[in-house]
Amino acid sequence: MNDGKRESLATSLGFLLVSAGCAVGLGNVWRFPYIVGEGGGALFVLLYIAFLALFGLPMMVAEFAIGRASQRSLATAYPLLTPRPGPYRAISKAQIAGNWLLMMYYTTVAGWMLAYPVALLCGWFDFGDPGGFFATFTGNPTAQLFWMAVVCLIGFGVCALGLEKGVEGVSKKMMAALFVLLVGLAVYALTLDGAGKGVAFYLMPSLEPLKTRPLFDIVFDALGQSFFTLSLGIGSMAIFGSYTSRRYTLPGESAKIIGIDTTVALLSGLVIFPACFAYDVRPDQGPNLIFITLPKVFAQMPHGLGVWVGAAFFVLLALAALTTVIAVFENIIAMTMETRRCTRHKAIKRNAPLLFLLSVPCALGFNLLSGVNPLGEGSTIMDLEDFLVSNIALPLGSMAVLIFCVSRRYWGWDNFLKEANTGRGLRFGNALRFYMAYVLPTLLAVVFVLGLYVKFFRS
């Protein structure tokens, strides 16, 4: 990039899978199942899919359009597209910070996913007390730092191979392996005795959940999950828009990516809910579902099969986490290459040590720094970092991207629509202008305000 040349993705399939890999993460195979369990099953799933179409698609198209039109990341894209960037110089810095904040805790959680299959296969995992194992593991600072460092090494190592051979090539293989594992585990789960009850809970809508949980809570959780699963608003998608060709329209490509993302989430539910109901384990266990509740399911499987099924499941989670890590690392590296006018390897040398150091507080937040409770008693450093990303950076960043695309003061609707509709495929029409200019930013503001209300004012 310092010599005026810009890397690009080799194939359209590569663009789809790398972008989907960024979207497909722990939100799909960790957060989605337990939120569905808490939300009462199929009713939540229907709302989630509807909100994905209403929120996710237009916001993804907007971010891709900025990247493809400018051939840059959000760090430098705004001034290239408008002569009056105004506040967007500061906004771009906040969006860069959002990527760093996300990785400062995501690397720790991804490390858990890498550690669990190793613990299962080596016989270190205690099936009799999965909660105790998780507490001991997270309470060990050496283990936390080690696995976080492994994630950083893998992520930056893949990016060091280059965009085509590294990010695109490795992400393709990881996504393929992820789908094979998902389908295989789902088929196995569906053959278990009693799995039908889990499928009914998951896919047959019912008003039964409203007897125990207010509709507002279910709607808000579905809205939040559909919004946050794609990690839009911090430029993690814009960078891949800058790497792709104009052969296909952005609405069409975005619809495919959201389809892949949703398929992964739905398949993960077909693994978890049939297994939970088959072994009489409640699925509404919140974040503990993956690390504490599901191991109880694996423990009940015959002839040691639970060790292999459990290991395969956590390898699946690790793949989902690593595809996101690689994609966001690539965004951070690209931003540095553009702003510092340096090579890929120099950008990695700048960022790798710094990201590791910034990730240390989260890794130690469950042990040496467990006394730091930034959001009140019982909270951790991870909770603070997740709050800043999920409740602040993503909604406000997405609102800024939308306003930039539709406002005459900045890039403007006509320029956005021309870029979005260039190529073959699904197109946006002028009829969407009012929705994207007024309705969607208003809804994002509501998400932002409600998120703060639920976090701080609702007991």
C-alpha cells in the first residue's frame, strides 16, 4: 500500500466467505443459542430473522459501499468521498478504537475456545464439575495469558501471509471446516432420543414464552442480537468492500453474507437444543450454557463419545472465533498501512505487541484483577469492554455510517445508491431513501438509548 498498489481478494467467493467469517463469530454459536434459550425458542428466532432483514442488510450495504467506493478502510475513506468530512475525521478515529476494544476481550474468549478441546482430549476436563473447571481455568493467570497469546499469534500470523494467501485462503478453509462440523454435529444431535422436543422448542413458534417473560424483553433481545451479530459500525466490513470488485451489486452480496451468517446461527441451535432436550438439560442457562451446562450433556453420552463430541463442538467455536479475529486484525492492519503509509509487515510489528498488551487486563480480569469491577459488583473488565463496543461503538458507529451515506452534506444518497447498485444482482431502489435516512437512524437511536436503560436503570 505504500507503493501505490492495493491488494484485492482473488475471488467473489473469497469476498463472501471472508466477510461472512467476520460476521460469523461467537455471537452465532455461543451467544445466539443461549439468547434463544432465554427468549423462549422459535418466537425469538422469527423476530431475530425479521430484524436482520430490517437492520442488518441496509447497514451492511452502507459500510461495504463506503469501502468499495473509496478503496480504503474507514480510517481514511471519508475525506476521499466528500470535500467536507467535518466530524467524520474524529468519527473515523472512534471507529478505529472500536476495533481495538473488540479485540481486547475477544482474544481472551477465543482463547477459551482453543483451550477447551485440548482439555477434553487430554483428559484434564472435569465432567463431574464443569463449573469448577471453568472457574479454575479462568482463575489461572498463566493459562489466560497463554491462550490469549496463541490467538494473537494465529491471527497476526495468518494476516502476515497476505490478503490472498493468508486472510482469504485460510478463512475459506476455516469456514469450510466450520460448516462440516456444524452439519455433522447437527445430524448427530437430531438422531438422539427426545431430540424432537428440542426441535419443536426451537423452530415451532408459540406464545408460551410470554407467560414467563415480557414481550418487550424478547423483542429487545432479538433486536440486539440481530444488530450486534454482524459487528457493523466500526469498519470491519468496509475494509472487505474495499478489496472486492464491482462485478456484483452490494445488496446482493450482503444478502448472501447475512444468509451464511444466519445459517450458521440456526445450525448451531440444531446442535444445542436437541441435545439439551434429549438429556433433560434446560436451555435457558444464559452464558453458562456453553461452558457449564453443555458439558453435562457431553458427560451423559455413551462410551466416551462425549469427549469427542465435546471437542468437536469447541473446535467449531474456535473456528468461529478465529475467523472474526483474522478479519478484524486485517482491518486494524489495513488502517495502519493507510494512515502510517507502511508495509503489511511493519504494520503487524506495530500492532501485534500493542494488541497483546492491551488484551492483558481482560485476561487477568478473572484472576489477578478480579477486584476491578468497573460496572458494579460482580462485573469484570471484559464486561466494560463489551459494553463499550456493543452498547456504544456499534450503534453510534452504524448511525454515523448511515448519515454519511444518505446526507447531502456528506457523500449523499445518489452517490451511495450508484455504488451499491453497480454490478449484477439485487438492487436497492429510491423507495428506501426515507427508511435509511430517517427510520433506520431513529431505530438505531432507540437501540442505543434502550441499551443504556437496560444496563443501568432496569433491575
